[in-house]
Amino acid sequence: MFALVDCNNFFVSCERVFDPTLAGQPVAVLSNNDGCVISRSNELKALGVKMGMPYFQLKPLIDRCHILIRSGNYELYGDLSRRVMTVLADFAPDVEQYSIDEAFLVLSLPSGGDYLDYAGRIRQTILQWIGIPVSVGIAPTKTLAKVAGHLAKSSAAGMMVLPEDTTTWLTALPVGEVWSVGRHLTEKLERLGLRTARQLRDADEGMLRQKFSVSVARTALELRGVPTLEPGDIGEPSQSITCSRSFGHPVIELKDLAEAVATT
């Protein structure tokens, strides 16, 4: 079994660890040079603020909705990420970090072991020791663990163990929400009538290999509960840091854009 441990609203949660007054408040963490929103508290999401919203578009809402703004502190986030991964290593010998705020654990509980209780102990320990809330999804494959993690985030318990029969959950999941299925692939799959995760799961493996690639066929197998991803297949977490810029106001004239690009 695989567990996906995902830190909730990670950058915002990190800020709250060192400033408890942010708890329960609509909080936005901004990108380099305060260009756009890169992390949102649940309270901010409830206001309809989207990920990636430019700061200048957010400004009119700040006073009206009492939004609290924090500039990105990546050194802090990296430190807390390492602490989370260290705690996870106490729960499973095989921890594969997927991103700064996500990791897969390979679980091997004794027969009849309570995976839900195990997930609860992971959540409680990380929250108590580090102060970061996490969601935990558990399933027989990494792709299904991603599905379970998605469901866990929307549940009050913050954890989900997928049952053996996943049909109900996969029927309700759009194919574009399946891990590794991007926008362009979604369009191609939908043209073939594969609009849900269940339809992708049940599609003919040979057809998927012929029309798409081996990786799509492997995704379908993973949705059936057949593990196909080796530890190195998901790649190393990104180590790069990007410094980007955004305009402080809408740019609608080509001349203004050309001048900005020429002087960057």
C-alpha cells in the first residue's frame, strides 16, 4: 500500500507556525517580488481568490475582506519541508519526496492492520511536532493514492483509505484530475469518450498504447490497482528557484509590452 502525505496550503501553514494570529484568517502568500498568489488559506479560497491571481487584482479585496498578505519566505518553507520529511521517515523506511509539500510512503502493515489509524497518527504527529496540517491518502498504487489524497483534502477527517472497489470514486473524478494527465492529453482522451477516471481505467490497454503512449496505459493499470511506477519514475523534487516578474497594472498595448521585455 502507498500513502500520499500532502501538507495543506503549505506556504500559508508555514507562516502560521511562526505567527499564530494568522489562524482562521484569509491569508495569501505571494511569489517573488509579490507578483501573484502562490498559496491560499481555506478562508481565502472561500472568497473566490484563485491560485496565480496577480497581486494588483487582489489589492481591491484586501481591505474589504481583511486579507492578510505575506511575501514568500522560501528558506523557511524549505526548512519546514525537511522537518516534515524527517518525521515521515519514522513512519516508513521508504519515503519518496514528490515535491516540497508531498511525499509517498510505502506501507507494510501486518495483516489486518488499521491503515486509517496509521494515517491518523501521521497527521497528529506532524501537527504536534511541527505545526503543519497534512492530509493522507492511502491506496494500492501511487496514482490511486493521489486520488485518495484529493478526497482526503475535502473530508473533515483529512484522510482517506480507498476501498477495494474504487468505481464510485473514479466515476465522479474527471479524467483531467488524474495524476499525470495534463490539459492536452485530457482533450485527446475526451475526444475518444474517456471523460472520467473510471472510463480511463476500463479502457483497452492495447488501444491506449497505440493511440497514446506506454505511460497512459500504465496510468490505466494504476487506476485498476496494479502498481507500475518504480521509485525513480516520478522524478526528483525540483531544486530550482525562479525569480519572475509581473506587471502592476493591466498591459493592453503591444508597445508597452515590447518596452518591458526589451529592458528586462
